[in-house]
Amino acid sequence: MAELIRLDNISKSFGEQEVLDELSLTVYENEFVTLLGPSGCGKTTTLRIIGGFETPDKGRVYFDGQDITDLPPNQRHLNTVFQNYALFPHMNVGENIAFGLKVSGKSDQYIKDKVKYALNLVNLKGFENRQITELSGGQQQRIAMARAIVNEPRVLLLDEPLGALDLKLRQEMQYELVRLKKELGITFIYVTHDQEEALTMSDKVVVMNNGYIQQEGTPEQIYNEPENAFVADFIGDSNIVPGRMIKDKLVEIKGTEFPCIDGSAEGFEPGQPVDVVIRPEDIEIRPYGEGLFNGEIISKIFIGVHYEMLVKSEKGNFEWLLQNYDEHHVGQKIGMYVRPENIQIMKKPEFDDEKAMELDL
Amino acid sequence: MKKALSSIYIIIIMLFLYLPIFALMVLSFNEAKSMAVFTGFSLNWYVELFNSRLIMYAVVNTFTIAIISATVATIIGTAAVVGLDAMRPKTQNVILAANNIPMLNADIVTGISLMLFFLILRVPQGYMTILFAHITFSIPYVVLSVRPRMNRKTDRLFEAAMDLGASRKYAFRKVVLPELRPGILSGFLLAFTMSVDDFIITYFTKGAGINTISTIIYSQVKIGIRPSLFALSTIIFVVAFVALLIVNIKSKKQEVELVL
Ligand SMILES: Nc1ncnc2c1ncn2[C@@H]1O[C@H](COP(=O)(O)OP(=O)(O)OP(=O)(O)O)[C@@H](O)[C@H]1O
Ligand SMILES: [Mg+2]
């Protein structure tokens, strides 16, 4: 795949506050890239730098190999779907969509056809003469999409485009977006703080915190092999436990030894303290005494398809989070087993932004 | 009982507000020059009004000054708001505070200081000095009414237009200006009314030999006010009343359209 956009060591501060610190990122042609991170981590700022609405203090932005850092937004071959859509309120739907085409001096017939095509594409056939104020949130969202894509940009920037919609509509629109992207064959750079959205839609997920990229990779890599506690924690419910390497491919956690698949080859030396991530669905329940370690179920709730349980281990007195399709009872003593490939070993955090987020319950 | 009381209360308030104006209107059609007794219907005072060059000049002065000063103040004030938007928040706050002071300042202080200013610079006082003074005191009101329209949303719309390939000029004309329009309109109307209404500042900056409606009424009060001024006041009131009515009916209609 050919490189399309490259951010090279971008730094940006607002006054005293450093928002991005030497951020580098490459986006390839036809990729669906998602910037994922908690509120205030610099996602919008990154997108605005790509769009040309913000100039970085340091670093360069390349588009198709050309340095576009100092190019104003109206000379960049990309379009944006803004966080609150930013539709022009005094123009109707057709005029909104036609805006970019008019500016570039297209013929009236071309504009008319193109507007029609775009409305078809977003399933709002015949909406040309509607007023913006008459549209629902979901419809406004689609018009914002249509307005951006009629210009045939090579890259579409989307800043939490589904953030204002309710859950059901949001899921519907996720499918729509993926379909649109396939139909158009263009690059999407997508911003969200919703991890589920990021994992289901993207080719590549870029997890950010405090203006740093914590990890970038496919959704599977991000979910299964988080590189630090922050990523593991942000991507989903996890057991994040301190441990220590005993020897190659053997780790000790809370007094129990677990075979694993990481070791010296990955840079984990015997005796080294590490963090270990075990997903709650990866802890298998066995009869008492037949697993790697034993515990007692101390709470249980049913959440839709499966049960979520807290189990206090006999050794180490640690409360493990478990998910299981079968029902077990509070007070029941069980054995637990984890497959070696489901034990994810991570380096201890060196910086604050790599730590798991403090839960404010 | 409670309902009756509240109706009576409203009627009393209305009487206090409108009875004096009603009295003035009735007296403007009076035959005699009396300020107390109505002796019979006549249009004498209206005839005198339109034949009085002094009053007619004052009327023309008042409204030309109001229109020109409101227009100039609207342009300057709107430009100021646009410029402010590009500044850092701290600078904006300082300038906005400076903008608010003249509005809180007593008219008499503004009037006297403008007069001194013209005297020191040896500017001959007359039409132009009144105009200048009115532009000066109107600008803050325009800034105050346009400024709220220049918000984050407007910034985003401007960016969206740029994103779609528009030049800064085109984006401003097509997207930002329509957003500001309601603020600009109310700023203009505010400036216009402030100018028509003003007496004190006009009085100190007008010099001899020129009058506006307010200053001519004041000068006539000293020698005995003539009912032709009642006639003038009646006309002004009726015009303002009708204009207000039209505006209200129009916005009612728009509301209805929005609901449908
Ligand atoms: N124009 C600005 N002036 C001052 N500070 C700003 C400006 N824009 C952003 N910031 C600050 O920069 C930080 C990062 O902002 P950014 O909008 O990039 O976050 P984000 O990741 O998009 O968050 P969210 O998910 O809430 O949209 C925030 O702390 C914000 O307060
Ligand atoms: Mg944001």
C-alpha cells in the first residue's frame, strides 16, 4: 500500500498546555484509520492539523509525499465531517451539498447530478429542498457526509461523527460508514473515544493518551496484545495484574505460576517484574482443584449473553473478573485455567500516560 | 378573584404607560393652544408643524444623523467583532471591557468630554460634530449585539466553508455574514433609536444654529411649548408603533412557518 499522509514529529501547545508531543503517524491509501483515546487526549487537534485548521509548533505534515504543513485548508485534497456537522443553517440541503462544487466552478448540470448521486448514496433521496432545521440528528449526519464526499476527496476526516446519536442509530450508521467507505474507495481518518466503534470499523487503530500514541495496530492486535496497561484497560474490561518472570515462558502472578508464550525472545528476562493482562472471557472455569489456581465466587451478575463474576483467589487474595456463558453460584469454589496464549505480558509503565486510567466510580 | 386582581393590575400599568401619550395625541388635535382643555377638533397644529421650517429642519437633521450614524457605527462595530474573533481570549476581554465602559458612562460626562475634545482640536461645532458623537456612542451597542453571533458555531461554519474549498472572502460573505445578520440588524436598530433619542450628548456637541427634535423641544420649553410639537410627537409615536406592529406580525408568521 502506498503512503498517503505522514505526520512527522508533530508538537502542538496551546499556551502552557502541551497537547501533542512529537507525534508521528503514517496513513496508507484506502485505509480506515481510527484515532482512539479518552477526552482531551489530542484527537481533534491531530485531525485539525491534518485538515489545516491548526498549524503545528514543530514537525511537518506530508500528503502524497508533498509537504503541506503551510497549505491553507481550501488547498488540501481532503474534506472533513465535523463533530457537530457544521451544516450551513441558512442554506437548504441541496445548497449545502453543492457548496464545494460551486466553489470549484462546476457546471449547474454536473452539480445537480452530483447532489442527487450523493443523496442517494446516503439514503436520503429527494431531500434537496429540505431545510437543515427540519432534519433529525441522523439525517444531518448523513448530509454532512454527503457534503464532504461530493467533492471526491482522497481522504475523509471524521471527528466523532456519530457522537451525538443514540445507541441504535449509532450502530446502524457504523455499518453505513463502512459500506460508504468500500463504495468510495477512499481513505478514512476517524476520531472516536468509543473503543467498540474503533474495533468494529477500522483497519488500523491508533490508541492515544496525553498526546502520545500508546499503540497502533489492527483491532485484533490492539485487543489481544495490548502493549501497556493503558491500552489494555481502555480497550475493555481486563484483569491487569503485576507479575514476575520466573524463566522463559513462565510467569508468576499472585503466587501462582502460569505457562505463557512470551519470554526472552520478547525481551522479558527471568526475574523481571512485569504487568500481565488476562481478559475476563479467557479465564476458564474447571472443577475445584483441577485448574491452575482456585477461588471462591463472591459476586455474580447477568449481563445479556453471559454472566460476569468476581472470584477471590485462595492464593494472593486477588479478585479476578470472569465472564462465562454458564451460570455459577455465589459461594461456589471453583478451579480456574488460562491458556498460555491468552496471557499477555507487558512491560511495567515507564510514564504516567502508559498506566491504566484511574477509575472514578 | 385572583384573576380579577391581576387584570386590574395590568390595566393600571397600561394606563400609566399609555394615558400620557393618549393625552398628548388628543391635545395635538385641539383647536386652542391650551394644555388642559379640549375645545374642539382641528388640524391647525399639524399645518403649523409642516409650515415651520425650524421644526422641519430639526426633523431632517434628526433622521439623517440617525441613519448615517447608525450605518457607519454598524459597519465599524461589525468589523470590530470580526477582528476581535481572531484575537487571543485575553486581548478580547480587555477590549470588550473597554467597549462596555462608554455604555455605563453617564451621558453628561460623554457629552462634555466630546465638547471639550472638539474645542481643543478647534473643530467648528455643527452637523458633523453631532454625527461624529453619535457614531462614537453607538459603536459599543453594535459590538454588543453582533458579538454573541460570532461564536464557536460561526467559527466552525467558517472552517467548514474553507474545508470545502472556499476562499476566506467567499466563506465570510456566504457563511459568516448570514450568521451575523440578525445581530447586525438589531445593532443597527439599536444605534438608530439611541441616536433619535439622544438629547444630552447632542446638546453639548451641536453648537449654535442647528437643532434636532430633542434640542428644539428643549429650547421651546423655555419660551412656552406649542402644540405643533405635540403633533410632531404624535406622528413619531404612530410611526414607531406601526413599525413595531409590522415587525411583530412578521416574526409571528415566521414562528408559525417554523412549526409547520
Ligand atoms: N483552541 C484551543 N485553545 C486552547 N486549548 C485547546 C484548544 N483546542 C484544544 N485545546 C486543548 O487541547 C486538549 C486536547 O484537545 P482535543 O480537542 O484535541 O481533544 P480530543 O481528544 O478531541 O477530546 P474530545 O474527545 O473531548 O473531543 C484539550 O485539553 C483542550 O482543552
Ligand atoms: Mg474532539
